[in-house]
Amino acid sequence: MAVSLRLPLLSSIFLTSHSTSRSLAILRRCHHFPFRSTPQTAALSSQSAASTPPETEERVESLRNRVNHDRVITPRSEDFNAWYLDVIANAELADYGPVRGTMVIRPYGYAIWESIQDYLNVKFKETGHSNVYFPQFIPYSFIEKEASHVEGFSPELALVTIGGGKELEEKLVVRPTSETIVNHMFTQWIHSYRDLPLMVNQWANVTRWEHRTKPFVRTLEFLWQEGHTAHATSEEAEKEALQMIDIYTQFAYEHAAIPIIAGRKSKVETFAGADTTYTIEAMMGDRKALQAGTSHSLGQNFSRPFGTQVIVSVVSELPSWQICCNSRNCSLSLC
């Protein structure tokens, strides 16, 4: 017998007059989550699985030896962190890379990522998005154009200062996210309201210099998908942001079989440079919240500094309204 899972849409919740806390309560009742609601998940806690202390070299070597010789899996009730790493190693999903904080995704692990791509690519194209690819190297001056953006990402940036044996005139940032370079190109592509909405999606790798890492949850380099759209009005941009978080919610339930809570981030946790951040959060076995996908309403925070103007009449020009949505390969994490 086929069972149909009916999910409430965030757009039907956030576009009402109810408060955020009321909206989240409705979501919890409608989704019938199979785990107990806790203060961490109900409040969309910022405490993530990345807070687990990083693995030492001795610990990594010990885990490899156990996999190679005994194929031992630590009981989950005994040590959740060890169980998580044992399962990844024994299932041959990934291995540690030679640079601390990196990982090599093995065939079984990458097959899961391909399955995620297959599902989401269909959804994105159904909603009018086209796949593109932007350069991995971004001029540092681009990052500096949006004050809160550079402040939020500065500690995580990986910079290139030498190329071809010579010092570069301007530092290059290894892509931590693509809002800046996307807006640089949008400025060249958008001239009239007839060019809107402009909706693109990119499957790419990004680099963030994390101090605490764990395979699939938080690594220096990781695979993700990021969508970027430009709209003529704030209402259209908000509708798109909610539509994308709905797609992530459907993916989590229907394809990944992961129960999540969908909601809106607090101001403290809002993406650097965004007006609003919507999120889906899963609770891992150690009762820590895991951010599994986000959709950001960027307002005009990037279109203004980059000069992305839309001619709406013969005498007026307005910056476009934008959103960014992204998911990362932490969707592979074992909840």
C-alpha cells in the first residue's frame, strides 16, 4: 500500500500573522516527529555537531587500524562520536585526506551525493532554475564590498597570495560561498525588468578554514549546491526563499528519510549579509542540532554595493531583490 506523506509548506506558515514560535509549534505537530522535542531543537539551537573536539592523529590511526583488522563498530550508546566515525569507515563512505580537516569521498559516499543531485536537479529545474558554474577564485575586494559579509567570513577565508611564483597584486579568496561573484555577473546580465527573475544554481565545492572538523559534517572543503536568484520585488524574493526551503523539507522527508524541523534562524544565526535565513535542522543521535539546508533572503544587501540595477521605467532604476539557497554534503550525515 502506498503511503503519501503530506508536508505543510513554510510559505503557508510564514506568510501568516502568527509568530515564529507559533509557526514552529504548528510544524512540529504536523510533521509528527518520532523523537522528543527538546529545547535545543525547538529553538533551532546553534549548537552543532561541529562542536565535537577534532580527532587527533592517534585517534584517526586507531580507527583505521580497527577497521582494517577487526572492523569494530563502537556501540552508539557508549560513544556516539566513535560510532559515527566507525560507521563511515566500515561502510567505506569516506576517508581522511592528507591535509588536516579534509576528506576523500569514496565511491559509496559519492553515490549518495549523486542521488541527492538527481533528486534536487529535477526540483530546481521544475521551478525555473538553470545550472551554471562560477570561478573558484574570487578577488578579495569583492568580499570587502559587503561589510557584514566580510566580517562573518573573514576568520574562515583561505587566501591565495602567490601565483606562478609571483606575489599577486590582489589577494584571491578560495570560494567560501558565491554571493559576491554572482552579483558581479548579475550586474552584467541584468539591465531591465524583462531580465527578471534570473534564477541560477551551482553544484560546486567551497572552502572554509574550520578549526573543528568531522567527516561530512564540517570539513575544510566540502561539496554543496547553491542557488542564486534576482527578483523585481521583495515579495517575489521572499516567496522564492520559502519555496526553496519547502523543497529542502520535501527532500529530507521523501528522499533522505531524515526528520527535520523547518523554521527561521534568529538574528544572531542569520547568514552574514542576509535579511532573513530559513533553515531545516535535524537532531543527531547525540541530541545536537545539525543545520542541513538553508535559504537566505538577501534583500538588496548585495545588489546595492555591486550596482545591480533594474530599469523599471524611463526615469527610475532600482536594485534587484535577491535570495540564496544552499545545501551541503552534511545531508549525508548519519542522524
